[in-house]
Amino acid sequence: MNSIVKGFDSLPRIVKVIFALPVLDILWAIYRLCRSIAKKNTLAIILAILMLVLCPVIFWIVDLITTILTGKVVWLV
């Protein structure tokens, strides 16, 4: 899981922004799940699984804005 998290963290900002677009935003939901599993945070794992289901509807806008402004996706851990 750590290699997936490090791989996503090392991507250029433009690729991160592309991954935040509506259809591809599922990749950030998977990133959040892997990051939560790596940190062994149960609450974050449950929330990440919920985001996998709700991601296309709600969270892509937040991901797009935070990725453009900070270069990172916002997450609990």
C-alpha cells in the first residue's frame, strides 16, 4: 500500500488535476483507501470505502479544487 501512496504523491501536479476530473476521480478514492490501510486507521478506511461509492457524485469538485490550489488531495490521515 505504501508504494501506491508514494506513487500518487510523486505525480506531477497536472496529472493529479487530471485524476481529479469526474470520471477519473475514482483513482483518488482508491488512493485514500490505500493511504488509510497503510496508516491502519479504521475510521478513515470506512470513510474511504463510502467515498468509493459516492465519489463520482460529490467529491470530485473538492478534489479538483484542492489539487489545483495545494497540489494534494485532502484526507484525514
